[in-house]
Amino acid sequence: MGFLTQISILMLFFVVKVLGQDYEDDYHEYEEEYEEESPVVHLPTFSFMRIAEYGEIYHAYSYECASECFCPSTIPFAMYCDNRKLKVIPYIPAHIRFLYLQFNEIEAVTSKSFVNATGLREINLSYNKIRSSQIDRGVFAKLNNLKALHLQYNKLEEFPSPLPKSLERLILGFNKISKIPGDALANLVNVTMLDLCNNELTDSAFKGRVLGKMKRLMQINLCSNKLKAMPSDLPTSLLYLSLENNSISSIPEGYFTKTPKLTALRMSHNILQEVPYNVFNLSSLIELNLGNNRLTRIFYVSRSLEHLYLQNNDFESMNITLMCPTINPINPNQLTYLRIDQNKLKGPLSTYAYLCFPRIQSIYYGEQKKVQTEVTVTEVYTIHEVAVFPEEE
Ligand SMILES: *[C@@H]1O[C@H](CO)[C@@H](O)[C@H](O)[C@H]1NC(C)=O
Ligand SMILES: *[C@@H]1O[C@H](CO)[C@@H](O)[C@H](O)[C@H]1NC(C)=O
Ligand SMILES: *[C@@H]1O[C@H](CO)[C@@H](O)[C@H](O)[C@H]1NC(C)=O
Ligand SMILES: *[C@@H]1O[C@H](CO)[C@@H](O)[C@H](O)[C@H]1NC(C)=O
Ligand SMILES: *[C@@H]1O[C@H](CO)[C@@H](O)[C@H](O)[C@H]1NC(C)=O
Ligand SMILES: *[C@@H]1O[C@H](CO)[C@@H](O)[C@H](O)[C@H]1NC(C)=O
């Protein structure tokens, strides 16, 4: 589905953009230090670490590997156990840093397997059959070097707390999570990316200041849940908020004053009817997706905004003066793309739009919804128009 593809592309973009830096730095060092001995290895991960640190350990333990798994000699700290129909997690040797267990039939996470694996940096347990009740309490919390935990596509009903403070990326999409214990997120001070899309979260999951303590959180994905309201208490560090495909009907006045750095907001496929006029007046906002809602009234468009998606709403007119009350040639509006198809517009936008938005490259007007009255169909307009303007010099 186009919508899902968009999400995943954006997610990928963000992961690469936000986290790429770490990986590149570490990778670079690896290359410099080991240019002669080792071929350059392209790991399927963005958090490869400095090999030098572990040189000694490598010599001592490099032969140890679970018999069910594969430990490539070129990637000394990784153990690959993916796609093997495993039902239990094998014993993890102490030197392992990267553990790949995705695509198996694992139902439980037992302390026994992890007893000596305190050096783990990254665990991929996605696409298994793990239920919350089958995770030994505290098994992850003891891994105090763990940076990334992938548990997407399992059968979790609850947030898998407690988790270690060292965690930076937590991927929990496509489970059945409906509960987040009150203190579960409070100690996750280093998490930059939290993915909880496609779960069963309701508004009560975020009651009582659970997110605000995550001081480094940059990206939170809450798409395809059961939220009816905007999550309360977002951290100031947030750059990207994904809330597509929930049942959110309004955004409180001044909601984003808590998140002044917000760069992208994705809220398509909700039931927004009206948003406060000033609510998106954010100096860093670049992308705003409000497609597939029920909006009828336009709002102020901040100067930084580049992409605005408003397709499939209920706009009958779009007052450009309200979107752009002043023209400032020194600090012009950055809007380059505007999508307004599938509304109830009765004619093309005012040409004032091109003065207000001098950078605009495309306004996608597409087809509009047919407007029906009780008695007859009146004034049905379908206008196909894709206006493409050459980029400014
Ligand atoms: C974890 O496994 C999933 C499923 O195969 C894969 O898409 C993802 O890239 C893996 N993550 C890492 C960091 O290897
Ligand atoms: C864990 O490490 C200790 C100390 O090296 C060792 O004695 C023990 O056998 C290991 N546990 C397992 C299950 O291999
Ligand atoms: C959090 O990250 C910082 C910087 O990367 C690091 O110095 C600190 O030790 C981390 N905190 C924990 C609890 O791992
Ligand atoms: C929207 O969310 C529902 C569950 O709330 C899910 O079943 C459906 O697949 C989602 N739709 C898309 C397009 O992701
Ligand atoms: C937007 O915010 C700026 C700075 O906070 C403020 O000066 C301006 O009046 C606001 N614009 C609108 C239309 O609210
Ligand atoms: C657009 O809104 C402005 C300010 O409220 C108003 O003065 C103007 O008449 C409106 N324009 C149209 C075409 O409705």
C-alpha cells in the first residue's frame, strides 16, 4: 500500500539520517585501523563498533559460536541465527556483540541464554512468536551495553520493561502492545528512536508524563494504533512524530510549543476536523502530512515548511491570505510542494499563491470530490492540473 511504503521510506530516511553519523564515524575508524588485515565488511547494521577495543577478546573467544548459528570470521563479534526455525534462543557466548535471531519460531526469552552475554550491543529478535509473559523479568535490563533492540513482528501485549539505560533504538512495531507500565520509559534517557507503530495503544497508555523524560528522543512512531488524542507530554528533543492511521480528531491549541524543534509531522488517515490556526507555527517544520482527514479550514503555514499534504480532506476553498498573511522577500516561504487533490475545491487556487510561495514547484490539484446537494448534483468540477514551475534562480 502506497501509504505504508511512504512510512517505511521515511522511517528509513530518518534512521539513516539521524543515526548514520554514528555508524559512519565508527566504520571509518574500523577501516583505518584494519586496512591491511581485514577486508572491508558491510554489516547489515548501522552501529558497527570499534574492533580495536576488543582485539584481545577476539583472539581468545573467536572460535566460540552456538552450533545452531553462524559466526563469520570476518565479523568477529556477530552471531547469525536468523531463519533457522529455532524455537529457543541458544546460549550466547560472552564475546558476542551483535545477535541476529530474526525469522524464527522463538516463543520465549530466557535468562539462561543471556547469562554471559553482557557485552551485547544489538539484538534482532524480529519476526518471532514472543509473548510478553514469556520474557524472563529483567533479562534485557541486565544487558547494560545494549543499544538496539528489535522486537517488531512478535506477539507482545505489553511494553517489554525493564530495559537497560544504555538503549538507543527500540523497535516494537507490529505487536499487540496495549500497555506501557508507568515507569517503563522514565529511565530510557538515551533512546533516540522509538517505534511502536501497528500496536493496540490507546490514549491511556501515555497518561501521566511517560514520554517527557526521554530527553534524547528524536523520533517516535505511533502510527496505526488506537489513539483518539495527541499523546501528552512529548520531550523537547523531538524531531519527528508519526501518528498516521489513528482516530485523532483534534490538536490542542499550542500543542507543539513543547516540541519547538519538530521537523516532520505525519498525521494522515486520522479524523481531524479543525486545527487551531497557529498550531503549526514552528520554525523548523519542513514536512507536514495531514492528508486523508476531514479538514475544512486552512491554517498558518510556517516559513520553513517545504512539503504540505492536504489531499482527501473537505476543503471547499483555500484562503491563501490566511496561509500566508505577509510576504517577506528576504525570508520567503520555503514551500515547494503542495498537494490538495480529493477535496471539495471549486476552482484553482488564487494566483497569489505563487507570490506567497515563490519556491513552489508543484501544486497538485488533481481531481476534486463531487459535491452533492439534496436535490440535484450541482456544479461538479473536475479539474486536472499539475502546475510545474521552474525552480528559482
Ligand atoms: C532485523 O531484522 C529485520 C528483519 O529481517 C531486518 O529488516 C532488519 O534490518 C534487521 N535489523 C538489523 C539492525 O539488522
Ligand atoms: C559463563 O561464563 C562463566 C565464566 O567464564 C563460565 O564458567 C560458565 O560456564 C558460562 N556459562 C555458560 C552457560 O556457558
Ligand atoms: C548515554 O549516552 C551518553 C553519550 O553517548 C553516554 O556517555 C552515557 O553513558 C549513556 N548513558 C547510559 C546510561 O548508557
Ligand atoms: C490502520 O490501522 C489498523 C489498525 O488500527 C490496521 O488494521 C490497518 O492495517 C492500518 N492501515 C494501514 C494502511 O496501515
Ligand atoms: C509565528 O511565530 C512567530 C515567532 O514565535 C511570531 O512572531 C508570529 O507572530 C507567529 N505567527 C502567527 C501567524 O501566529
Ligand atoms: C481570506 O481571509 C482574509 C482574512 O481573514 C479575508 O480578509 C479575505 O476576505 C479572505 N479571502 C477570501 C477569498 O475569502
